[in-house]
Amino acid sequence: MNFSLFTILITPLAGGTLAYLGGKISRKLKYLFAISFASFFIIEIILYRNIRIDLLIRGKLLGSLLLFGINDLSWFFSLILGISGLIAIIVSFNEEHSFSNMYLMLLMFLEGASFGLLIAQDILTFFIFFCTILFLTYVILVEINHGFSLKFLSFYFSGAFLILLFIMIFFKNLNSFSFVSIRTGMPALSDSLKIFGITIIIVWFFILAPLFPFNLWFQRFYSKMHASLKILLLSLFKNIGIYFLIVLLYDFVGLKLESVYSLRFLGISGSITFIISGMLAFNQKTKEQSIIQIFFAETGLSIIGLSLMDSYGITSSMLTIINQFIWIGLFPLTAKPISYNFNLLKRLRFSKVMFFITLGLLSGVPLTLQFISRWLLLTTLLERGQLFYIYCVVLGSAFELIAIYRIAKTVIFEKQQAMKDSGPYLITTLAILLFAIISGIFPQYIFGVIHKVDQMINYYSFEITFNNIASLYAVQSKIIFITTGAALFTGFIFFTLIPWAAKKLPEKILVKLSFIPNRTNRSLNLMKKEIYNVPARKLRTFLSSLNKLLLSLENALPLIRNKIKIILIYFIMALALISLVTLIILRI
Amino acid sequence: MNRFLFLPILLPLIAVLLIAMTPLRLKKYVKYSATAVFSLNILILIITSQNILKGNVLTSEIPFLQVSILMDKLGLFVSTLITSLAILVSVSDIPFLENTTNFKFNSINLLLFYTGAIWITTSGNIICFAIGFIVITSAIYASLIINPGMRAIETGFRYLSIGLISVILVLTGLILIYKNTGSLNFIELANLLSSLSLKVKIFSFTLILSGIFIQSGFFPFSVISEEIHSNMPEMLIKLIPTVIITYQFYLIIRFSLSIFDFKTFLPYLMIISIPTIIFNEIHAFFEKDRKKMLIYSSYGASGLCLFAFSIPSVEAVSSGFLILMNTVITLTTLFLANNLLTNGNKTTSGRKNPYWKILILFSLLPVISLIGFPPFIGFFAKFTLLFSAIAESYAKAVIFAVFITLIIITQGIYLLRCFGRLLKTQVRNIKGIWYTMGTIIALGIAIMLLSFFSTSIVDFSRNISLQFIQGLKSMTLPSTPGGIP
């Protein structure tokens, strides 16, 4: 018996219980317990980096042993889960819940249950943990509305029965639940049985991820949730689905005809999802809904990478997963503190900067993981000559960019509830941003991790290793993509940030610096005080010169501003077309 | 020693007599009588269970009164289920019995209701069974007409006709058997019936079965019986899943398999059960009145149990037992919780009371178990049922699996919707709320214990099903021969 895996499994559970009890005493104690245990969970997982497998046998259920073990694949997904759990806890810091102690406890229990699912080495344990997750989700969502929670449960529970059916079929034929026996017994099974099993799991994945057509309905579920729960659940369900899909198609079935065809089918549906979710994203009413649709679209993109059956594709897919959880975590962290009314509070400048960096991460500018993942995907697709996929990726990216532009606009101009930057928010945001930027510039470490996963998947012998900086070198050699990305980025900044700065900043700065007669506005007076506390003279001279510039810009820009949207769309379309043409030329 | 077995059926009758003779100054002890009798009965059942679990079939007979007792594993299982739940429900009825004016009548009615069920489940011959059936029918009738108002009389009359028809049909079937075989004892009958012509067998069997069906929730009779059952007093309505569903289920199984030995009849049970399930579950799904919804749900669950029995394998039959057990516990819990909601002053706002939180927790456990969340007992039940369905042909397996999945999801949605009412409202100022709360907590703990000892319970249910699939024909009577024609 080896209890070391159990200690990791128990960590979030103990943390949740302690947070609940601590919450009875004080709010700070609650978050202290929650954050420390969530970070401890991440550290424990990192310690397991080099351990291949760790078997643990607990007890008997239905005449079968419960098996647990950790490998590179489950390690990778556990780490992502741990980090998104931590972000979710920090985001819940500023939220209001009717049962806040219970909410935090359930969040941590969800984390623990999903870790249990990832380390399950037999399919029954997998199912038990999946049902536990569903149950916890049901309880946690009751806070919003019972009917809503029930609807959510019924959708996912009908999916869970598909897994139960899968389990039953394989248990009937192989007389065992464990992954190892399924792997060894699979070749002897009949083709129809295999296809049936794969079909069931793919349908389950379509519900879970969700892919087209489920993405049309599921966005309204997620848009009602609190930001913290959204962060956790979105990445949790999707990652569980992708994890089990990899285990099934690459591990159980292997590279047989069935898995090849089902992967191709998955790839096509992923690309359709990418386009449709991208289109839906820029048509949504609120920014939350747009963000969720973009998340679904990115899932489609990672499925395309997964379906390619080579290391480039899988690496790009994993990179998309990492990037996805980074920005889905960053978005609520940075978007909330930005406020129209408190535009000039000094502290909030951090948030502004961070928000725009987040948007950059989201839109896939060069030197981010998003860019590298897309680059890898496009290179593979070019080598294969998959024009349909290339077209889908480029078009979907264009749609996504438009959606991001709209999100930026709403975040900047909408009147939100005023709030300040708080310490944990800032620290976490900074940490994640640093991670995102450093990993974008020096992706070797992440490539190393993904390489291990890739080896674990073990489909054919490796030709290229990612431990060196080869891929980044490749990026630099094909300069055209960098220029495309840079052009996109500059265009984006030019058309979104400058109008905002020209319109909004100068008037208030003028008020602050008494160039315009002071209005009797209490908040403005407060701001004025704050400004005057700063050593003023140098600032005044600097700002007056800046002010002139901005004023001239302000006079110039209203002419263009009305047409910005149209121009931007044309601009992006043109870029998409150009990149398509270049891709085709490069291929020839 | 086997005479000891008469106690479970005699004790309630003695208690009924005692209550009828109680003077008014001992009024306050009457409300405890039902609980005391049921507790004594469960003690006796536990004592006898030692012998029965070894595989013996206990029989006992008083030739003078033509009363005979037969206790095998199936009988033990069903009677223990009925008795143990009857204890819990009777505990929750204590404040109700205290308040009403006709407390004697209510206690006697409760006892008779239980007596009928226990007579049927332990009966070893035709007479015992017939008496039990008549007693339970008359107890339902009495409970219907005791309500004030014209509506009670109307439903009472409606039930009178239905009850009479069903009793006459059952009695006719029994007389037909007796006339052709000349025996009253079930074990003897099981041996003698095999020599009879198939026509007579099928005819008498159909008569008995239709008699049982008219009162039950099986399609198409469920609409009639729903109207009757929903008009029963609150005291007895909680016992619907425990007593009525369980004994009807027992009767169908006992007659079709143990006595008549119609193994070929098993697949035809599916023809009855599938429309029953679909009809009742759809009704329950769209029903807005929670009481009626729960009644329809219990009919649907009995259909599901029958569906499990129609698949001729040990696993399926054992899953039928598990589903029965789980359904009975869950629906009783929800009936109790629903009673709380209808009785007290409802408020939707304010902080939740501590007792209300406990209620929510312990009523959620059985519901979650029934839907089939692992590692609760309902998961094992549904797992074995699905598993045995897959043992059939490939296309059949898919259809069965989809069918069962749809049922379970439908069931889950409306049961959780019912549970959602508990979340939204809370009730204040109920006298003796802790009697009901105690019962609900006990039921929740029962579900947890059953789930914890799931492996041994699955084994036990397999054991029962093995024995009863063999039928009573394999057994011989150790004692004196049965009735004299």
C-alpha cells in the first residue's frame, strides 16, 4: 500500500474543510486556509513530475479493485487543474455568495474529486469520481437557482450514463475494469464493439467539451455562474473530456483504423466548432457570453491539433489548453477592476496594463503561447496539405479577433461597479502574467513537459525533440508570420487604445491639472488631491506636452472613430486573406 | 420452535383487540401501540432470520384453523422491509395519533393495514393469503371513508366497487385452484399444479393476477388507483410505497414463479412493465401536485422492479430487489418531507433553521442514491440491471440501455424537483417535528449503511433470487399434509 497519492488527494479536501471551519471564525482565516492548501496541492503535484506510475490498491467494489496511479498525461492535466483551482479561489475573493464558506469548501472538494478522476487507473473509479464531480456541481449551483442546477445536472448526467454503458460493455467482454486489461484485451474485441464504444465516448465528449451543436446551448449555462466557478468548471469538464479521449483513442485502441477515422471526425467537428463559436462570440450581448464562446472555440482548435496524430499537432493542442486556462483565469481578474469612473486611480493602472496584455494573450500575438500553438498547428497542416483545416483556423482566428475587439470595447467603455485592486488579485495577476509572458518567450520548459506527455501517448517514434529551442528558431526563420502577428497587434492597439485614450483621458487630465475650470465633482476633487500629492512640477510639464498631443489626436479621431468597426473588420479579413495566400504559396 | 412464526401475524391482531378495549384514561398509551407491535415483530423476524439465512424454509401450521405460515428468504426479505419501514413511519405518526379525535380508529387502521401486508407476505396457504388480502382491502376502504366530506364518500364507494371486484377475482382464482388440486398449502400446490392442464393453470393464474392488478398501479389501472391512494389520510399515504407496492410486487412474483412455475411467463412481464413505466413516469414528470407525483413515481418504480424480474437472470432479479429497497426508502422520505411542507406555516425567506438543513441533507441522500450516483446502493442496482440487459442480444442491449437511461434521468429530474421545494421553503411551528425528522434521519442513515455494506447486500439479494428462481417445487413439506378437501 502506498499512501503518497492519497496525501495529494486529501490535501484539497482537508483544505476545504478547514476553510469552511475557518470561515466560521473570520474571513481572512478562511482564505488563508483555502489559498495555502490550494498552493500546497500544486506543489505536491509538481513534486510528482518525474514519477511515472504509482499504484495504489484500496478496496473492493463490485468485486474489482480500485486502482490509482499517476502518469505524465494525468500529471499534466492535474497541474492545470490545480492552477485553475487556485485562480478560482482567488477570484472568489471579491464575490458575494449566500453561503460563502460552503461555496469555498465545495470548490476545493471539486478540485479534489477531479484529481481523483485523473489518477484513477480503472474505469469504475473514473466513473465514481465523475459522478462525485456532478453531484458537487449540482450542490454548488443550487445557490443560483435550483431549476438551473437541475437542468445542468440532467444534461451532464445523461452524458455520464453513456460512460456507464461503455464500462458495462467492456466489463462484459473483458471481465475487468482496469485500464491495463482494457488495453491488452482491446485487440481481441470485435470491430463493431470497438466502434460502438468509441462512438459512445465521443458523444459524451461532445456534451462535455462542448462541441458543435452543444456549444449553442451550453453558453447560457455558464454565463449565469459566478466567475470563479466558471473558471473551474469550464476548464475542468473540458480537460476531463480531452484526457479520457486521449486515453481511449491513443492508449486503448491505438492507431487502428477505428481511431484514425474517429479522430478525423473529431477534427472536422472541432474546426466547425471553432468557426461557429468564433462567429457567435462577436454576436453576444455581454462580454461574459463572448468569453465563453471564445473558450468553446479554442476547445475546437485544440481538438484539431489532437486529431492530427503527430507530435506537432498534440503539442499545439496542449499549448492551447495551457493558454486557455491562463486567459480564462486572467480575464475576470483583470477585467473587473477596470472601471470607467475610477479611470485615473493610480493603482488601477496595473490592471489596465494587465488587461491589455491578457487581450494580447487571447488574440495570439507573437511571443505568446497562443501564437506558438497556432504556428505549430499551421505548419503541420501545411505539411499535410490540409487546406480545409487551414481555412477553418484562419477564418476562426479572424472571428475571434473581432470578438476580442468588441470585448475590449465593452470593458473599457461600460460603467461598472467601482472597485479597487486588492492585494491577492494583483499578486496572482502578476504571477500568471509573468508565467504567460516568460513561457511565451522561453517555451522550452513547457515543451519539455508536453514532450513527456507526447511520449506517454506513444503512437510512433519521435523525430523531433522539443527540449531545445528548435521550434522558436523555426518561428524566427519564417518571418512572415511574425509580421502578420505584429501587424494584427499594432492594428489592434491603434484602433482600440488610441481612440479611448484620446477621448477619455485628456478631459480628465485637463481637469486635474486645472487647464479646464474645475467642476464641483466630489470624486474629481478626490482625484485632484491624489494627483497633487505627487511631486507635481515635473509631472505637470510632462503632462502638458502629452496633453497637447492628445488634444490634437482627439480632434482628429472622431472622424475615423465611427468607421473603426468596419475598418477593423476589413483589416482583419484582409490579413486573413493575405496569410491564407502566403500559406498556399509557402506550400507550393 | 416454528410455532414462534405465528407471533408476527398474531401480535397486531392482539394489539387491535387491546386498543379496542382500552379505557379512555389510558388514552395516552394508544399512540405508541403500533410502534411497539412493529418493533416486537422485527425482533421476531431477526430471531428467525438466523435459521432462514442458512437456506432452510420454515413452515408451521395450525390444522384446526387452517392457518399456515411459510417463511423463505423472499418472504423474510419482504416482511423485514415492510416491518422496519412501518416502525419508522409509525414513529412519525405519533403526534398525528395524539391530536386526532378518533385516535382509536386511526391506530387500529394503521395496525390492520400492516397486518394485511404481513399476513400476505408470510402466508403459507390459500386461506391465509385470502384473509390478508381482504384485510388490507378493507383497511384501505376504512381509511377512505373516515375522511370528512362528500368527496370521501364518493371515493369510498368507488373503491368499494374496485376492491370487491378485485377480491372476487382473486377468490375465484384461488377456489379454482383448490377445486382442481384439493390442496391449500403453497408448497403442495407447487408440486400438484405441474400435473394440471395448462388451460386451467393459465385461467386461474390470470384471474388472480387481474385481481391484484386492478388495485395496483400497473397500466392501465394506475389512474384509478392513483385517485384512491391520493385520497387516503396522511397517516397511511406514507406507507404506500412500503406496503402496497411491496406486497403487490411480492404477490406477482410469488404466484408467477414460486407457485405456478411459469418461467416462460417472465418475458411477458415486460409487456406489462414497459407501458407501466412509461405511463407512470410521464405522469409523474408532468404532475404538479407533489403528493400525486410521488404516488405515480412509486407505481413507476414498481414497474421498473417488474422489468428487472422479466430478464431471466440472477443479476437482474437481484437488482430488482435492490431497486425495490431503494425506491421504498427514497419515496417514504419524500412523502414524509412533503407532509412537513403541507402541515406547517411556510416561509420562503429568512435564515434556514438548523433542523431544516438536516432535513435537506438527509432527504438528498436517498434521492441521489435512487438516481444512481456511485457509491450508493442505487448505483449497484442500476449497474446490475444494465449489465444483465447487455447480456441479451446486441440490438436489444442498446434499446434497453437507452430506455433505462431515459427512465432514470426522468426520475432524477422530478425527484430532485420535489427536493427543490424543500430548499426553497422552510416550515415553522409544527408540533412534534422531531418525530418526522428522526424518521428521515434514520432513512438517510439506512441508505448510507446499505451503501457501505453494498457488497454483502448484493450477495444476499443474489442468494434470494437464486433460491426463488428454483421455485417452491424443489422443496418438500416436512410437517403434516395440508388442508383436507
